[in-house]
Amino acid sequence: MFEKRRPLLYFSLFFILYELTIYLSNDMIMPAMLQVVKDYQGAPRHIALSLSLYILGGASLQLFLGPIADRVGKRKVMLAGNALFALATLAIPFTHTIGEFLAARFFQGMGTCFIFIGYAMIHELFEDKEAVKLTAILSNTGIFAPLIGPVVGSGIISVLHWKYIFLISLALAVVTWLGLYRTMPPGQIEAPRFDFAAVRRSYLNIFRNRQFMFGIFIAGIAITPLTAWIGLSPAIVLGHMHESYGTYIAYQCVIFSGFILSTVMIQKLDKNFSMNRLIRQGGALALFGFLGAGLARENGLLFIACMFVFSAGFGLFNGALIRISLTATGESMSLTSSAMSLLYCIYISAGLEVYNLVCEKFNYSLSSYALFNVPLGLVIYIGLLLFVRRHEARQPAPAYAS
């Protein structure tokens, strides 16, 4: 059994490394963004804008990649996306203005478009419970990067120019391309001939599916506060609070380790765990963390402790929320994952710019970020409860023996 599954496990490992490389490329540069905008004579708002454009780049190709993956196979599309990310990463050290830097970051962000290909493969190759656990690990990859990214990035800029960060990202991208080339299964070719009418019909069915649309909306706004923290924390902690790089790194490690803890807990659950229960309990924990962080906004230590609680709650419900949403449409997993990634990126980038506008108005204070999270936390929790209620209503009634 293990021998048969070994190739799938190797593919999963290299895909996790690919996703980690993409996120690390962003998180390693964040401690240096104050220096980047200074070198290019930019403004503090360009720090979060750089992340917004990176995320928007991740939304730019989504609707096209799903049909292409069904037509030519997920393997070819994934390898092409990895190569695109590597080329864009190579271009960044050669930029000369803040405009060129931001444009290159947009194209680099296109590499995230291809992550959904791996997610689709995971959901095709594994059963429900295994898929949820792997999704938790994959989601954890995006959260693990802010733990080690600032540490590595701070270490690099302490001895080298910030442009070397992207050369390291390039080296990792080459390794992942070689690994995926050796291990990634070809995947199913679900549409040997491109049928525009069928693709259009499938996308309409996906976007008309209320369970899918509502679930991805909640997932998108739920991860936005953590993404906003990644984009704004250099201006908040290093700029406004005038803390050291060590304090900045400590904040990142404490906050995002909550997600890792919850992911480890999910891996230890037995195969009969309830996804609805995970969503309810995770949502309640996340709301409690946000409320506490809002109250503790004047105390940095209490604030990060409460954000740890939110991060742990998010980690509990995120994998189950995405799994239920993806399987609600009944359409091609490639097209459904593509639509999910598009909506995800739009929600996150739009939310990040809202956070940026609010925090810029209050000079990137910690209080402005913490207080903005409170009403959003209430919306997320209520949305999760409604999502679970709708999901339970769609489930068939249990059969009883006569």
C-alpha cells in the first residue's frame, strides 16, 4: 500500500515546497520593504500595495487555467506556472523604480495562480478525510511562511542587499520545478477538445451555486486579517511602533503559530471527525481571539496572544470550509478550484486595500488594525454559522432500520 502511494506523497511534498516558495518569496521581503520604498523613493502605502498587486497577479489567470488544465493536463500547466514564477522572480533584482518593482511583483504573483492546480490534484487523488487533512497542511504552508520568512529575510538584509532575497527564491523555484517534473502525476484530461459552451456553462453553474459562493466569500474575508497583518506589520511594528526586527519577528511567530497548532490537532483527529463541528468551534475560537485583541490593543503582548487564538480558530475551520465549498458544485474540480482561487484573490486584495486605507488614516497604529478586526470577526462568525446550517440542511436524513 505504501509503495503504491509513495509517488503521490512525493508529489505532495514538492507541491507543498512550491507553495511555500511562493509565499516565502513574499514574506522574506516584508522586513526589507521599508528599505525598498526608501531606495525607490516610494511611500509607506507602497508596502501594502506591493502585496495587493502580488495577490491580484494571482487572480489574473484563474478563469483561463482551469479549462487549459482540463484540456492539456494539470502537469503541463503546473510546470509552466512554476517556470513563469521563476522568470518573474529573476526580473525583480533588475528593477530601477518603484513602478517597475510593483509591476514585477504583479507578474511574480501570477505564480500563485497555479497553486489551485495542485489543490485540484489533491482533491482528485485523495478521499474526503485525507483531502481535508492535506488541505490543512497546504493552508498551513501559507501561514508557516510568515514564521520563517521574516527571520530569513531579516538575516539576509543584515548582511546582504535586499535583492538577494529574490535570488534565493529563484533557487527554490528551480528546485521545485525539478521535483514536480519528476513526481507530478499527469492527471486526468477531462476535456480532450475545448468546448467553450461547456466551459461557460460549467462556470455559470459554479458561480450560481450559493453554497460555493458563500463558503468562498467567508473563507476569503476570514484570511484577509492575517494577510493584512503580513502587509501592514512592517509599517505598524517597525514604522509606527519603532520596534526592533526581533520584536517584529516575535510577533509574526506567535500569531501564525496558532494556525500551525490547530493544523497539528486536525491531523490527530480520527477519520470520523465532523467538519461541521470543526467550523463551529473554530469560528467561536476565532471570534474570541478578535474580541480579545481589540480590547488588548494598547498592550502588545496581550494583543499577539489574542491574535494567536484567532489564528488557531481560523486553522480549525479553514480546511473543512474549503472542502465543503469545493465539493458543493458537482463540476470539474479544476474549474471549481480555478473559480475559488479567483474569488479568493479578489476578496483578499480588496480587503487588504481597505485595511491599508484605514490604517494609513491613523498613521498605521496598532489600534486601527485591532479595532477594525472586531466587526469583521462578528461577520465571519455569523457567516460560518449560516454556512454550516445550510450545509446540514442539504444533507440527506439518516436512515433508520424498521
